[in-house]
Amino acid sequence: MREAMFYEKLPDGSVKCCLCYRECLIPAGKSGFCRVRKNVDGRLYAMTYARPCSVEVDPIEKKPFYHFMPGELALSIATVGCNFSCLHCQNWEISQASPGDVPEHELLPEKIVELAQDYKARIIAYTYTEPTVFYEYAYDTGVLARENGLKNVFVTNGYAKPEAVEKSREFLDAVRVDLKGDEQHYQKVCGGAHLENVLNTIKEYYKTGMHLEIITLTIEGYNDKEDWVRQMAGFLKDLDPGIPWHFTRFFPAWKMLDVTVTSFEVLKKMREWAVDEGMQYVYIGNVENEYDNTYCHNCGELLIKRYGFSVVENNIKDGRCPACGARIPGVWE
């Protein structure tokens, strides 16, 4: 355990968690929505500190990040717990678990950094579940990692409060945020969250100056509406038309086993709507296709050719297109 960041003590012995937009009011002896932040004698504790349930080495493209250090390896870690309860969660076995429900390791931040170095991973990714709920562990690990020349990335649902986002400047280098659907989708499919809060978090992350990418796991009949895609494209374009946006194929999972696999035609339409609204780098994932590659927004030159999660060819030179010299948004070294 470690005492949590971002909370308030209340006169009756309960606490208010201020880490995410749920702002849970937690009586003594109880945990918040995420199940991993517990009120112990009037203090809020992070119960999964240094207790990851998953430690893997992945290509950064698997997160997916396409404009952040392509071809590099990321040591990926997660603890149990999440502040969402998405019916289609791909990692529900750990995201919807409580401390002690699944096997856990005991790995202090120093050991995580050591493992990254041993595996020649230049990046540590906080992923699989929701990294916001194990913020203290990510923070301590990330600060130490940065001191040792490593980069840190969040793969997040985008529900952190502004104070937590601002504090992230001290260790995070990039963030990939889920943009899951419209308000109805967040309410009915994601456990009663709100789209407005996610959009606010995206804006806050963008303001930090760290690298930002967006993903939409596309589910036919749920979040494949043209008006919503165009509206979100407008929102993102107002921030920066160069923000990469990934539309990825859904495969049946957890409580949505009866929903069809997303067709390529639907994904292609989603991409076309976003591009039509002015987004410059829109990808289609979880299916082999030409839109998995990176092309210059200015001249159309092939910049990065991918096969699955592998980089086959990278033609970007000093962050620019070799054909026309246009600056390509991202972190390339």
C-alpha cells in the first residue's frame, strides 16, 4: 500500500478521491469504483502499489502509437482495476478484478526500470487496464525511468482530472486516449461515464505538450455514427489536425459476445469521414490494410510501412518528409 495522491479527508472519516471524474466519496473501510483505492482509517491508499498483474514486452505499435518512437519496444505493466466497466473490455479479467483476485507480482519501481533496461525497451507503457487508477505506482516508476533515459506512455480512457494530468508532466512523454463513442455510448456501454469529461481530459493532455494519439474501438451499431465521427473530428482538428486517430476493429469480448466483428467497410467509412473533416493521420487497425501505413499529409509520400505491429520501412528524416520537407507531427527519435 501507499497513501494516495489527489484526495480530500472529510470530517466524518470518509474521503473524497479527486484523481478521476468519478470523484468517489469513500467511507472508512471501503473502496472506490475502481476497487483499488481504499479508505483505511480516514486515509486513502493505493492498494495495488508495486503489485502489477501483467508485465510484458510489446512493440510500441501495439498500444497503438504510430507517431511515437516507431519500431521501439515498450515494457508494458498493469495492475488490476479500472474506473470504467466497459461491456466490451478486451482485458476484463484484470480490469474488472480486485486486489488479490488474480496472481500479482511484487515489483518496485526500481525493478521495473531494471527490467526495461534488461529487455532493451526504451519505453515503459502503463496499459492493459486503466493506468490512472495506479497513478502513484506509475508516477514513481515514471520519474525514475526518466532519470534513466527512458520514456513513459499512458494508454488511458481519458478520465483523469486536470490536476492529475498536469502532474503527469513530471514523468509522461506520450498518451493514447480512448474516444469511445457519444454520450449514450459512455452511459450504457462504459459504466456511466460522460463524454464531456473525456473531451476535457484530451484537451488537458494536449495542453501539456506531450505527444497525443486517439483510438476508437469501432463497434457496428454502437459508435459508428457519421454525425458523431464528424463532430469528434472537428473537436480534434481544432486542437491539431495532425493528432493521429486510430479506428480499430472490434472482436466480441466479455459481455458483448453476441456483437458482430466490425467490417472493414465500416472502418473505412469512419476513416473517410474523419479525413473529410480535415484530420491528417487517420489509421485503421486490427486488420491488415493500406491505411495502417503513414503517408505525408502534404504530398502523400509513403513514410512508414507497417506489417502488423512491425515497422517494415521508415523513411522519415529528422522528423520530416524526405520528398517535400513537411514536418511530420510526432516523436521520431
